[in-house]
Amino acid sequence: MKCLKIMSMLSFLAVVIYGCGGSGAVQPGEFNTISVDITPSRTEAMINWLTDEPADSKLLYGTSTAYSDSVMDDSLVLSHSVTVTGLIQETEYHIQAVSENGSGYQGCSMDTSFITVANVNISLLDTVVSVGAVFQYPVRVEDAVNLQGLEYRIHYDVDILTVLDLLKGPFAPYTNVGQFQFDIDTTAGSVYNAVSWPVIFLGDTLIGTDADGGGVLTYVKFQAVSAGTSNVSFPLDSLVFLDVYFQDLNGSAFDGEIVVQ
């Protein structure tokens, strides 16, 4: 069996593999290049690789190098793309891309691992302030991966706090394409905010959004009007997280508490 020279784009190494699975030493030659690129999300991963001759597409994957599962496409192509579904978030997976051309020559990538992404979450903190204080209370977003849209509402105790304004944080969109809307109801003790980030394209290729990672999305400008403890919470039915295809994302919310002394 003939095996090919491979380069992994993640590790930037070029190696010669002698037979997929370690058997049959062969010389690299006419069918000699595979480049591998991995794009993980929370429960899926897209794996792309290239060959310099038409070949089929087989991906071995699992939580160890034993590769408990595989995906196969018999089409002979130069550009290979396999999407693996049903993965567990925040879990390390190992993959090996395998291709065989029409002459029966086979090439394998080196073992490569990746970690699926955590759920996006939005959180409030616990803090202590003095009566009469005017302060900015952060609303944080973490573990965002190309988040396209976010909608939430915050409830608070109107006998203890009043809201003066809602200010953009560093994680909020600043372009005209991205939207930032809010509504404050001081009688009901409610702040509503809807945010969207522009989707970025390179030609016809969807790249993602600027909402990657985490940071302060907004600052609620509160004034403490009387002593006491106010829960500051997200009603679960108010939370919406959208990906770049306007599909719902799983998300988590963490409430906070403000103590006024």
C-alpha cells in the first residue's frame, strides 16, 4: 500500500506516514498531500482536507486515538469536507482523516485533537454599594463563538434600586450594521436589551461575527435608593441566543445580587 506525505494545518508539521495504521512502508509520490483544517462548535465539528488527486473521504474520530466512530463518503474528490455531529460540549476529541484514490493508494493525516466549545453564557455579579450610590453594573457574556444575536431582560427590586441608563460595554457591537436596542421600565423593575452583530463574509464564504470570546456586553446604570438586598435576575423565557444562521443556541444565565447598605 502506498501512503502519502501529510501536513496538518493545526500543527504546521509535515511528516511521512508509512501505511495508515502503521503497516506497509511505502514511498511518497504521486498522491502525496493532505492538509487538514478543523472548525469545532459546541456539538459538531467540520473537518476539511485537500488531496492532490481525487480520493474518497473517511474520518475516524473519538475521545481517544482508538477512534470509536467514523464517517465515510465514497465520492472521489480533491476537496473533502465531513461534519461530525452529536458531540459533547467542552470535550476533547481525536481525529484522523483518511483518503484512498482510485488506484488503491491510501493516505492518512496524523492524529489531531480538538476541544468542542462550551455553551455561551450571560452573567451578573454580586456587589455591595451604599445608599444613594450611582454605579455601573456589568452584564457579561462568556464563551461566545460567532454569536449573531442576543436578547435578554433583567429584573430588579424597585424599592431598592432604580435604573438611570443602559450603556454599551466593550463586547457590544459598534458598527452601524450591528444593532443595539433597549427599553427601561422603572415601574416594573425591568431592563430589556437586544443586540446583534454583523455577519462577516470573505467573498461568498461565511467567516463569522465579531462576537467571539467574552467580555462586558452592557453596563446597567443603577442608583441605590434604599437599604436592602435586591436579586438581579434573568427571566429564563426572555433569553435568546442566535448563531450566524439565526438558529437558536443553547445558553446559560447566572443571576446576581446587589446589597445596598
